[in-house]
Amino acid sequence: MTCADGTRTEILDTIYRWFKAEPLQAEVLQTKGNPQGQIFWLDGVAGTGKSTIAQTVADHYHKTGELRASFFCARDDADCSNISMIFPTIAYQLCSLHPLFQECVSESMRQHADLQSAFPSMQLQNLILEPLQAVRRDQEFKFPPCLIVIDALDECKDESTTSTILSALTVLASYPSPLRFLITSRPVPNVQLGFRITGLMKNTKALVLHSIPQDISQRDIRVYLEGRLSRIAQSYELQSWPSSDVLVHLVEQSCELFIFAATVVNFIEDQHASNPARQLKIVLSGAGMTSAETSPYLPLDELYLKVLHEAFPKIGERQPAGLREVLGAVALIFDPLSPECLEALLDVDQSTVRSLLRRLHSIAIVPDVGGGAVQLLHPSFREFLIDIERCRDVNFTVDVRLQHTVLAKHCLRVLKSLSPDMCKIGNASLYNQEVVDLPDRIAAHIPAHFQYACRHWASHLMHGEIQGVVLDLLLEFCSTQFLNWLEVMSLLGELGSAITALQSAHRIVKVRDLYSSGRSDNNDGGSE
């Protein structure tokens, strides 16, 4: 998704001029750092439109041939949230730059077999900087300017190591390089600290998105709303709809969050409702009762609650737990799954997921059969669901620790069905690369929910509680399915992840045993 026509013009112009090293005619937007820096940091709170801007910039320079690589981080995608994938992915895309670059990358991979899991600084040095130096020595090759986009850096799954990417990028400052990085993130402490303590700000131009002049943000949101609502009015033959007063109110309620405007329009346009005028009235109901004085997310939170209450107007006594489990799974799984695979993972009846989520098209992608995975349209809805201070209806609030425990239990339950030679290869002596149709066999014999359970049971265990049924399932898994699981992980090319999973599980069990032992000692002492 790219920016709507006529919106974000000042922001885009600031980025475009930075990339071309052109001075701004008049600096409408206040920036920080080094105007000539090789890095542009777009910093903004959730919902301010960072990813849309990044996608627009990427699309613009893809058309000019100057976009050389991009990495769009996403917390709900294991590969796109893996920090060790960023520089290898960028290096792979840069290989089209010059045959010598590709040759150098290949040679580095041969010499350093562990580069895929190495520290980002080593990856940057061996996979990008050294190949670039080799290409620059080619006198006949004129090195073009290159833009690299890294979007939503804060969405990496290991928040504690996000700053290592920024630390690695400080090496760029000591090399003459045509590479220029556009990085977007929320103002989370690990990213902000990463820019400061590494000295990277000396080579960075920064724009704080949520601090641009209010009149510019409100103008852009109004243009966006007018365009989307005008198309809806034409589709339903609505005359003079909506009124200018309603537009003004919606713009004010947005609190400069584009995700509010986008969610409002998606809710009004919901094809299942087919009544935009009524949907708009629901949005406007209770107007003026919320205020952004204490939090800019209050109007957005109220909107999310209205969407949920409209989708589930008569929640029965037995439904909330199942509903929360489905919503929690969509919000917290590490790889998106189709409705059918979610049902298999959660062990619920067929069509349960699609039935529960069918009225949530304004905040989630719920595909038809065979249409792909269920995904939230924006991470702010996930953050809303897991925050009891924001999601004030307990029927929808997701308890993160409990939900991860439930998902760990379901993963371990699925793993009970593993069997030797899952892919029916029939010859254990063959290497994976010797099985010519291995991808087809994996697709045929290891369903997506099995693959998910194999990859992520330990991650859910790490974020949940290991006791009761979960502990029994873990002991059964280690006793009966361990070798079968290792075989599947090998077929999936995930043996490195298997080692990490075992280390994590071992730490969790060890901590639990120490904690249980400590409690037992305290109880014994007290009884004496």
C-alpha cells in the first residue's frame, strides 16, 4: 500500500531530497542529525503511517532503478522478524548490481559457512562492504546511487539485539559507499538507544513523524478520508455524503493517526454490512466522549471496541473464551496461518475461525478458502488486544502469558502425531539435497500447522508457563517424538533453529525446577 495521492508530500520530498543530496528549498519539517548522513531514520509512533511511506519511497525508487534492496520487518512472520536475515537478504538483492559483487558474496559464503547465523556486523562486512569495495575497484563500472529500505526495525522478534543492526551500520561511516539506508521504526528504547550509544546519529538524518506540524497531518488525513469516502458514496449512490462537519470530526478524532482513518473507512466500507451510512453512524456514536489528552490512542481504542461490539453484539457466556483464543492466536502466532490451519492447530471445528472473524474485515485479512493466511491489518490492534488498560472489555482482552501457554499446549499436542519418515522418502541414508522432489513431499505430508508446531513450540513455551498439562506434554514429546521432530526440522532446513529451541526449553525447565525447589525449601522451613 502506498500513500494516497496528495498526501505526505512534505515528508516524501524531504526523503527524496536527502537521497539525491539536494538542499530543501524551505525546511517545512524539522529534522535532526546530519543532513548529509547516509542513513535517514523515520521515527514515529504506531499508526502514523511509517510503513506506507516506506512502501511509497521503495515503489518510487524501484521505478527509477535506484532501489537496490528492501527488508520489511513483521513481528507475525518468522523470517521477516529474524534479525539475522536482514543483511543476508539485502546482500542477495544487491547481487544483481554487478557479477563481481555476486562472486564475492558467493566466495564469502563458501569461506564462512556460519555467516547466516553470524553477528550482523560480520554479515555486513563480508556480504556487503567487502563485495562493494571489490566492485568499486572496477574502473569501468560507474557505481550508481543505491537505496536500501529497512522498514519497522522495531518489529524484530529479538528486541534486545535490534541495536546490533544499528551498531553494525556505524561501520558504513568509515567507508566511502553509494549505499543510503532508509530506516523506519517506532520510538522504542532499544532503537533510540541504538542510534545514540553507537554514534550512528553522526551519520543519520532523522525525522520524527508524530511531531510534524498538526495542520499538515490533519490535511493529509482529510485528503485520504475524502478520497476513500467519495468512492464509497459513488458505489452506493449516496448524495452529499458525508457532510463536511462529519469529515472535520473524523479528522479531529484521528489524533493524527492514519491507522484510525484507515480503520474507519474499512469499517464503513465493509462488504458484509453493505450499509455505509449505518456503519458511519456506529463510528460516530458516543462522539466527543473520548479524549486524546492522556493518550493519543484513546479514540483508536474506542474505534476498535466499536468494531468488536458490532461484530459480536450478543456474546454468550461460553463464547468469550473461544473467541479470545482465536483472537489471541491471530495476534501472537509467529507465522501467519490460514483459517483451516489455525483450526487444526487450535483443535476447533471446521469453519470456526472464519465464522468468528468474518465481521472483522476492517481490522484483519480473513481470506476465502485457499486464499492465504489470516493477518491483522496493523500491529496496533495486537497491542490493543493485549493491553488491559486499552482493551477495557474483558470479553476481548488477551492474556499474553496464558495465550502462549495455550499455543504451546496445542503445538505439543500436534507433535504427538509425528511419525518416522514423515515424507515417505523410504531411504534414511539420503541427504536432503538428494531428494529431488523434497519440497513437494513436504507440502504433501507435513501440513502447515505441523510445520508451525515444529518450528515454534519452544518459543511459545518460553513466553508461557510450563506446568500441569504442558509439562506432561513436554515430557511425552521428549520421550516419544524427539527423533521424529529432529527429522522434520532437518527436512525443513531448520536444524539450527532446533538447537536454539532445545537450549530455550532446557533453560525454561531448569528455571522452573530451581523455582519449585526454592518454594519447597521455604515451605519445609516454615513447617518446622
